Amino acid sequence: MNTPLPELGFYGLAGHTERPGDLLDECRDAESVGLGSCFVSERFNVKEAAALTGAAAAVTSTLGIATGVTNHNTRHPLVTATWGATVHRLSGGRFALGIGRGFDFLFDAIGAPRVTFAQLEDFVGLMRRLWRGETVLGHDGPAGTYPYLGLDPTFDEDIPILMAALGPRAMTFGGRVMDGVILHTFFSDEALERCVTAIRRGAEEAGRDPAAVRVWSVLAVGCDLTEERRLRAMVGRLATYCQAYGDLLVDVNGWDRSVLDRFRADEVVAGVGGAIDAKASVEQLEHIAGLFPEEWLAAAAVGDAATCAARVNDQFARGADGVILHASTPAQLAPVIGAYRTVRDDARFAGRSVNPGR
């Protein structure tokens, strides 16, 4: 097993899957190559985060584990707090809870309340109190009304809470409230730098140590890809993000909105009939690739191992504390990890915890 690199993470079960058991091999491979953390993605199919984080903890001994991310409004606070405490102790303190605002259209469809920043702040406060062993009586706040909340009065659990942030308000909020912030795939280097600045400013304005908020960039990585895999891992993923929240992605990067308008109006895009990364054929992906400027797809790491490792270091140069390597499995990332070790600034990361929120 290689020495863990706490500044590097990966997305478990990235994108669409029908085999959640693959996460177990991914986590074992991650420890073998020395990745520091697994960020467990969640979808309403076979990717339920509580089950997967428990599984990840059970098959590893050094790997940090986080949700990347879940939504606070889909579980009762006691359920979430119990899950967090369980995986925290199961993993020996390697767990961090990652939450996000999610999508209004989804919550409307399933009858869940839309998420606000006020709800998130209230929820985070509840989690921290419960993990400190407090009993909460008569709570009536943005996160809900609860006559009684309590876990164990002997608890004094240090469980970090992270937040996925895409828009500028979320950046500032994350710096003010959270232990760490997870950014998004396909942010340009310039956008990454602006986001880090906003997060640090939010922390400073709240009287917090800006350096204590751990900022994770997310970098799509494709090492020595075949053309079909490039289309699926890069074009398909970017296209799916544009389906879901293209406006925010364009705004954060300062990209040309007319490109997004043409993408949405395109007949091939409309004909996919679902998430492009899961449903599109190679022929459809080839067409969709032609809709994106090179600038958009360049916000990733594609090429040989040395090229990809250099792009990882670019993220640190722009202010990120950690980099989540997306779009590839740990086994596929092994050459990149090896190349990165040869250019790593060891002193910069000395003594860092593998817990992705510390």
C-alpha cells in the first residue's frame, strides 16, 4: 500500500452505475495507490449514501470518506445524525458529511421542501449540537420543528461538515458556516481562483480562520483515453451538467451563454431521453462534442500521466486545498498518482488528516 495522499480524493461510483458493489473494489484500489479520500456520490437508484459510506468504511483502514453530496431534507435530522456518528466511529474518525442544496425541480417532483441557505445553516447547527451530546428541545427553525432531538449525552464527536457550492452566494456561505467546501467539475482555473477567494472572504467576514476551511476542487481526469471513453467521461459528463444546471456553470466560468442556448435547442440533445452520460450513444456524443467550444472541455485533465499530474498541481496553484479526481476509477488513476508523486510538494501537505473535512 502506498503512503496516503490526503490532498487527493476520488468520486466513488462516478456517474451512472447499476452495480453499487463496484465501490468496494474502488475503495480498495484507492488505498492501494494512495488516494486520500473517497467522495461517495448519491442518486435515487442504487447509490444511497448511508449504505455506501458504511460499506466504504468497512473495507478500508486509511481512506477518508465523505458524501459528495447528499441532501439534508431527504432524511429526518436524527437519522442523519445517527448515520454520521455511526460511520464516524466505524471508520475511526475518517468520515465527513457532505451536503448540498440540490435541485428545486426534483424536490417539487417528490414532494420534499426546497432547500434554502437558512435551512442549511440551521441543520448544520443541529448536527453539531447532537454530535456534542446535547439534547435539543422544542426546536423551531428553518430546518424544521422538532419537539425533541437527542442521541447520546456522552457524545463529543468531531465530525466535519462539507458543502457542495456552485454559485457565488454558496461560496461565501460555505466559508462562513462549513468546515469545507466542495466545488464542481469543469471550473476553469480562473473560476477556481475566484471561488477560493470568495470562500476565504466569507470565512474572514464571519471571524473564522480562512485557512481552516478546506476547499476541494473537482477535476475531471482522463489519462490516455480511447476516443469512446473520452466522449463518455468528458463530453457526456459536461453535457449532463449542462442539462441539470448549465446556467450556473456558465455564469461561474464566464462562458458564452449562447453556446448553452444552442445546446438546449439541439435536436440530438433533446432526443437522448435522459441523462446524457447514462443514455447517449457514441454517435450522439460525437455530435454533442461539436456543440462545445474547446475552452469548455479544456477545464479538465486529459493526456498522458505527466500532463494530468501537472493539471492537478495547477489546482493547488489556484488556491485549492485538495483535488477530487473525477471521471476515472482509482485503478485508472494509478499512472496519474504515480506521476503526481514525482512533482508533489511534500512539505505543503505534511501532517494533514485523511479526513476530508479537516
